[in-house]
Amino acid sequence: MARVKVEGLTKRFGRVVAVQDFTLEVEEGELVSLLGPSGCGKTTVLRCIAGFERPDAGRIIVDGQVLNEVPPERRNIGMVFQTYALFPHMTVADNIAFSLMIRGRPREERERVVKEMLSLVHLEGMEDRYPHQLSGGQRQRVALARALAMRPKVLLLDEPLSALDAKIREELRGEIRRIQKTLGITTLYVTHDQEEALALSDRVVVMNMGRIEQVGTPAEIYNAPRTPFVAMFVGTMNLLPGRLESDGRFVWKGVAFQIHRGAEIHRGQEVYLALRPERLKVAASPDQIPPGHNRIPGRVEWITFLGPIGRLTLRSDGETLLADLSSDEAARFSVGATVWIHFHPESAHLVPKEPERS
Amino acid sequence: MSDITVTVVRKPMERRGVAWLASFLRAEVLLLLPFLFFLGLFEVYPLINMAIRSLFDTNGTFTFQNYINVFTKPQFRLAIRNSILFASAASLVGGIVGTFVAALAVRLPSRWRNFLLSLYALPMTLSGLVVAFAFIVLLGRNGVLNLIVRRAFDLPPTVYFNLYDWPGIVMVYAFFQIPLMTLSMAAVFENLDPSLIEAARNLGARPWQVWRYVVIPVLLPGFLAGMSIQFAGMMGAFGTVLALVGMAKNLLSLQIYSHASESTYNLPQAGALAVVLISITGFALALLSWGARRLARRGT
């Protein structure tokens, strides 16, 4: 297993800067996700590590060895593609054994590895099938088995689940994590699906327009976004623009809130108050609000039934806020009702308006 | 991959027959009728008629003599041999050159690629006769290029590129064949998923191994399909070669022509020759498509 280090990686396509000064260290056996919208450069980072793109600046280091000049076939880094990229003219067994065949390994070893890999991805007995005879989920399992067959130092996955149905996606997501933990293989996982990134990863790298916005554990990314982009991209977030008047006092349109978090923000700074919909509470009258909660009046604009939860679209002083209540609670309100929106000071988080670029 | 489940509800035979008739007579099916009519009148009927007539002599007596002639008379045996060799050579030249041109064309920026491909569609719209005369003007015994080369290197008039021999004929047909192959292979190359190549390199294959184990096997079915079109076209090649060499070269298509309209008029014999030509082409196409299907399914 290996440590991966990317130092100051920059990649341009013509005049377009795809990746700008990207630096990241991945520990042995760690699974790190690169998360961001399409075109944010996450796949380019992966392709530079695999050796399919030449960095314009920066270094790719695996286990202390600089790989910039090493051709892709000599890097021993496994890769799984979004389109599976299985060889259509080869059986499942031949696909999985491809890397061993290229290296001239004996037949017995190839057969043993194919068996091992098929049992790892739960596709026993599928040796003689062709890719076109498999479902999408099965194809991606074969692609994973093929990438792992040569015991790579690092595993790269480029949106491996985005072509699959929601149900298979969730199932395979768990499988990927289980296999990654079993083998303890250092893994980089590219996705635009924030739920996938949060569910799978030890750490998440949120990217936007070729730059890193934030690196952190899934909980840090979700609970303490450092930029408005991260706050908006990961999950659903209410952002109220305002100013930090004094420590713990945030003012939005003349309304002051008590805030506990956000010590790194200076007094007087323009900031956003970030509130997750599930942290917002709604009360029919002020006497139902627990003491110490911040409160604003509002009106119910719309109610969306989402199964276990009901999402209230609220309007307060020209601003739209979303509040997720349990379905039962949400059913107590009706569209047009005047309500009180309230939240605990611990529930809010401050995000600087100008993202810090380090 | 989404699976569509079709549930067939069994009905009594009679009702199903009525339903089938009703669906057959739906308005849009009627639009096919003119096509089916023309297909029957100008393709099916003449073929059957020709096949039947080839089994009778000029007096109307049933005989296999016309077919015996095809396989025993030296002029016909030579024509079959020449046609197969010529069609194979012309298809190979067109197939190989066309494939390389397609491989280069798909790498161009899409604006240039589309321009090039539309240029390539041009030869297919030209009459074979016109092309033949164009080549005679350019490359005939006293054609422009031969004159220039002779003048430049001070060569005697006995030295020239002979357009009227096999290599010349193959070259003229390449003018049609290369663009045809390029167009069909360009589609094949465009459908080649570039991540297959990357996957192979990622798994340790050096560039030549990528070609050997991935690119060539994946492209081969499309290549064979393109070759089928080439071969079928070349077996029937007629107009341009007639304009170039007249009857000086012995090809099946020219033999058929001479038995159908010249002094050697013998329509049943022409019919037998045509049936043999169609059979050879059909056999070659079946062989190529069998190979292509086998390759499409099987591993290396």
C-alpha cells in the first residue's frame, strides 16, 4: 500500500485552466473523494495521477517516487472508468486476467487470481460471460476486479457509479467501501454526488473551478463548510447574508441572532449565516419556542412531502428558507400560515463571504 | 441497460389471425407497398427469371450446359479467376488505405474532419465513365502526368505508367473504394471508446500491445463489414473498366455484358454467369459476416 502526494498540480487545456495549484496528501489505506460539479477539474487530477495527462506544473509522488515521467503502463495504479471500459471481445475471465497476461504470468496463476477476484466482487461462476451479457452493476464489478487483479499500489475510481440506477448505486457503493477496507488500498474516488462522497470517504476534497475549496472529513464538510460554495454544493443549505457585529452577535436585516460557532471570523466581517434545513424549527406561536432560541417570523409558502420528512418552503423578509420537519410535524402546518422560524445558536454556522484562498 | 418485458397473451388461433391482418393493414404499412412493388418488379422477378432462363438453351430445352460451360470453358474459368483476384486486390487496397485515412481523419478537429469526409463523399456521386476519362486524360499513355514525368527525366516514349493493365485498373477503382472505406471506418473509429485504450495502458499494456490485444480485435468486425461492401462492389465492377480497356481484360462482369448485348449474344449463358457471380459474392459476404460475428463475440 502506498502514500500518494500531489504537489502544486496545474493543468491547462489551451487557455482553459483545468486544475490550479492542487496539493493533497493521501495516507496509506485512506479513501479520499474528489467532489465537485462537472468541469471542476476533479477528473483531470485523477487522469494526471494515472498518467493519461501531463501536468503543466507540480509533481505526482507515490511512495516517495516522482511519477511525472513514468508512462501509465509502468505506474501500477489501478483505474475504474465511468463507462466501465471492459474489453468487449474478451470474456470476464480474460478481462480480469488482462494485466497478468500482459506481464506473461503463467496460466495457473491467472486462473487463481480470476477466481479470487470474482469471489471478492461476488461474481463467482461468471468467468465465461462476455461484457454485453452482464448488467451495468455487474460490469462495474468486473471493472473493479480487473483493476485490482494486478495488486495496484493505488486505486482510482472515476465516477464509477454515475451510469447506474439509484438502487444498484447504493449497493455497489457499500461494496466498494468493503473491498477497499478489506484490501486496505489507498483510493481516490471522483464523484459529483455529494451523498456518495459523504457516505464513502475518510476525507472529502471539494473542488470548484480547478481549485480546492475545502478538505475535511465528511462531518467537517457537512457541518462546517468554509466557503459559500461548499455550503451550497454539499447538501441543502439556507444562507443568510449579514454581518458579525460582535462576538456571538450576527445581524441580518436588522434582526440579531446569538451565534456560538465561527470563532475564526473577525468582528465586522461580511458573512453568511448557514443553516441546514433539518436544524430549523417551526412554531405556530412564540410561546412554543424554547428559551435561548433565535427566532424570525415567516410565512409558509409551500409544503413538499418527501417521505419521512416534510419540507417547508418559508418566506421571511424577502428571503426564502427551507425547513425539514418530520412528516407528522409538517402536516400540522398549512400553506399561507404565519409561523415562527427558530433555531438553537449551536445549529448555525458562519461562512465568510469571500472564500479564503491559501 | 433496461429490460423490456413483453407479456404475450395467448388468444385463439382465429382471432390472432384477424388481429395480425388488421395490424398489417394499418395505414403506415401501406406506405411500404410501392417499395415492395418495385423490389418485386425490378429485383426479385428479374433474378428468378434469370435463374430459370439460365437452365434452358437458346431453343428452350432444359439443360445444365450453361453452367457446365462456366466451369469448363477456359475463357469463363479465367474470368472467374480474374474477377476474384481483381476484387480481392482492389478491396484490400481500398480497405487498408481507407482504414488508415479514416484513422487519421478522426484525429482531426471536427471542422476539418467533416470537410474531409464530405469531400470523400464526392467520388461516389460521380459516374464511372467520367472518372475513367479523367484518369485517361491524367494517366493515359500520353496523359498529362506521363508526359510531365517523361519530359522531366528525359525518358523515351516507351516508358509510361500503364493505366490499361491490372495495377492501373485497381488504382482507378481505388478512387471509389478508398473514400467508401474511409467513410465506413471513420464511423467505426469514432465509436471506439478511448477509455478502452486508456484501460489497457493502465493495466500495463505498452502501445503496441494496446493495438495487438485491444484496438485491432475491437475494430476487426467493422473492418470486415467494410471489406464486404468493397468486395461486393468490386465483383460487379463494370462501367469504368469497360471504358478503360473495353473487352481487353477478361472479367466475369464483362463476359456477362458481352453475352447479353454483343455479337456473342447468348442470354441463358449470361444468366448462368450472373448466377455464378452472385453466388461467389454471396459466399464471400457470408464468410466475412460469419468471421465478423465470431470476432465480435469471441475473445482473442
